[in-house]
Amino acid sequence: MSYDLNDAQPQMAPIGELIPDGTFAKVRLTIRPGGVNGATPMDAGVLKASQSSDAKMLDCEFTVVEGPHARRKFWQSFTVAGGKVDEKGQSIGWKISKASFRAMVDSALGLDPKDESPAAKAKRVLPGLKHLDGITFAARVMVEPASNPQYRDQNRIANVVLPDEPQHGAIMRGESVAPEPVNAPPRKTAGATPPGWQAPAPAWGAAQPSPTAPNWGAQPAPAAQTAAPVPVPPATPQPAAAGAPGAPAMPAWLNG
């Protein structure tokens, strides 16, 4: 018996190396359950409790699925309950997260964000946040400088790329798109070495074939890594699917 290594993929980039600031990429979201129950039965144990407030968050792992940064991962949490509220007593963090989740659905399904037709609205109905597990969409990735020099800078979603933006089609087809840096000010250090996100992107990770429809199947998440809590959290989540007549076992938007 012998082992043919000729068809092996290039080795992965060093652990901790960041995706360059402003990179456009097709990413897949995987939920990392934190043992805290959400607002719907299917979200039992899905959320994670904040260590510094009463906020409840959706702890997400993002994996780049195609292109030169394929298989690279980063982590981000989205507040869905608890925390600060606005003048009307509504959660600030949840409103921010809700907007991000809607953008992910629109990006994944190719929905015009201005489309408010009954068919489009039905596809934005989620019976539970659990159904975001496995969603694949176009995103612009940023580097968020650490506020404390003892911690590392981290990748975050700068914004979800929507179907009415010029980069969306190319990203979802797995094509290379010129980055647009967010230009977040780098953390000041004693040395003159430029921050790692200014370095050219490492060319590793073979591109994967782009399916005609996103693969919504839940993907097992590798070893958990602590994700930094998102900004100000919210009150009680208001899932769009709640009260939807005859809500199916799977969300309506999964049916394309």
C-alpha cells in the first residue's frame, strides 16, 4: 500500500493569520450552540449568554467556502436578547442583528432588498434562528483592531453584500473580486511593523465548486474559539416566523 500525496491541497495558512481587510468572500455561517434557550422551541440551547450583561447572543463561525481564502474561519456574535434598549424600550442589539440576518437571507437567495412582495416576504420568515445554520452568502470581511494591546486583531463581517451590489454575482460564483479596505485605524504599537492585514493575501486553499443553490445543511463546527461579544444587546427577539400561519418544519426561504 502507498499514499499518493500529489492531489493534496496546499497547506493551511498559519493559525491566527488574518484575512486582509476589505476582502470580498462567499462565507458559510455555522452556529455554535451555547446552551441558552431562544424564543422558539427549535432554538433550545442555541444561544450563548454574555459574561458581562444579561445579553443573549448567537455565536457564529464563518467559513470562507471558495477562492484564495477558502477554509479560513473567523468568529462573531450577534445579540438577540437583553442588554441596552432604546427610548421605546426595544433592544438596540437585536435591531442591529435582525438587519444583518435579513441581509444574509437576501444575499443567499438573491432577493432584491427592495422587494416587498408576498413571495419575497415569505422567504424572509424564520421559524427559528437555528435555521440560519448553514446559510451561505456574500460578505465583505474587515479587520477589527483590538482595543487592548494584549489581544489580537480579529476578522469581522464588515457588511453583507446584497444582490443589488455589483460584486454580489461574482462573489457567489466564486470569482475573485478586488478588495475594498474598510480602513479601520490599526492598533498603535511600539514597533514600526505594519499590521498583518496589510500583507498580501496568501494563495492557499483550493476553490470549491459553486452550487446552484446554497447548501443550508448544518455543518459541524470545529473546536470552539471564544468570539468577542457584539456591541450593545437587545430585549426579547421577535422572530419573523412567529405567528406565521401554517409555519412549515423548514423555513419558507429554504425552498428558494
